[in-house]
Amino acid sequence: MRLLLAQLAPVPGDLGRNLERLGAAVRAGAADVAVFPELFLSGYRVGDRMHQLALREDDRTVSVLRSVAQASGTTVIVGAPVASRERSGEVHNAALAVTPTGELLLQVKRYLPTFGPFEEGIPFTPSDRSDPVPIAGATVGLEVCYDVFFPEVSRQLALGGAELIVAISAAPVTSRRLFDRLLPARAIENAVPVVYVNRVGVEDGIVFGGGSGGWDPRGEPIPAIPVPFAPAAAEESLSLIEVDTHEAVRWRPFRPVLRDVAGRPTDAGGSPAPHRSSSDPRSIPARAL
């Protein structure tokens, strides 16, 4: 699978401009999957506008995303605020996957940071489930930023059959060294490739840290090929990586972590979360929008 890693800086609050840049990036790097950062469509520090910017299935923004995916034959994975279908007025921080057939798949962020300048618990409602989704002929698990710090999220995806984990992020430069350690660890402990795309740029005094890349099931970096384009901000980049989604199957007999943990019903082993009714927004898994 060929993936485009779009390490870009969004324009806060400007859905139109961010859609234009998304489309240009997809056209610049022919790929099976194009991955953009967390909340790329809206920007991160937009305050009360987050509810106004939240996507709905019949939005023009969603129509444009479908058109880009269909015209390019590329699945687009992008971060956006998404209006809750379960409770009017609530919004999710989500990874949205739009396939070339027009299907929309959604993974809601599970862990919302509420420390320092990151007050995501105010505008967003989290989920407590992670389910892999079919993307470009593979089974892919989606994560959003802070979810990476919780090993049970990646473990649940891996036990659910994920052949690849894609994490999108809006992490500050001060957290970069932590993600540099955690991401290969998630690959090793689940024997699965991991791809990460973090944004760059500055919003409201927060400097975002980049560090996008991929790691194979052994935790080794996957080589990236730069894609020529005209950056609009420092540290922006486009790059292509090739991920062998069958590598996990070949590697796991030598490091059978999932086999050894699958029969042990512990939270660390990725056991099902406590039951909640379908009306509880925290029970929203990856699914169609």
C-alpha cells in the first residue's frame, strides 16, 4: 500500500482553503491512501467555531472530499470535527476516511487531553471503542493523537484484525520526543505497521511538531520519498511510503504477542470495554458517518 503523508498546517477556520490544499496534495502524490493531520479541515484553536465547522453527511465539504477521493482513486484520511448523530449539539474530534467509492468511515477520538492549552473535553465528546475499517484492500485501525499514549487502543485494533494502524495528530513540538518513542513501541508490541501524520505550523501560540513517518512491525522506520510541492509554512512536507500490509502475518509467528494475549481478558490486552447503550456517545466506534 502506498501512502501519502501530508504534514501540513491548516488555515484556522477556513474549510474552503483547507479543502483546496487537501485536493492539491492528493493530486501531487499519487497514492492508495492520503493521510492528513488531526482537525486539518477546521484548524485546532478555533474556539466556539468548532461547532459551526463540524461536518455533517450532507455538507458541501463532505461532497468535495468524495469528489477528491473518486477523481484520484485515493482514500483520504483526514481529521475534522464531526457533528454527533446521536445527540444534537455534540461534536466529535474524529478521523474521517473517505474512499474512492464514496463511503465515509469514522473513528472518534477516545482520549481527550484536558491539560495545559489542550482543553478538548470542552468542545468534544469521546468514544470508548476502536474498530478497524476496510481501506484500500486492507484492514486499518485509526487513532487520533493522544490515543497513542494508551496501549489498549492499539491493542484493541490489532486484536480486531488491523493490518495497519494510522494515527493522525495535532501534537506540539514539546511532545515530539514522546511520540518518537511511543509509535515504534506500538508497532513492536502489536507486530503491526504504524503510520503517523502530525501537523506543523503555529496556532494561538502553540507550535506543532511534525515528526510524521512510518514504522514496520519491528519498529524500524519505513523509508519515505519526498514529493515536490510549494509549502505554505515552515516544516510542511509531502512524502510517500510503501507499507506491506502482509508483513504482520509473516512477522507475528516470531513475535506472537497477539496470540499470547488474546486469551487473557484484561484491559491491557484489549478486552471489550464495559457495555454502554447505543445512545451513549462514548460507545460510537469506527463506522459510516
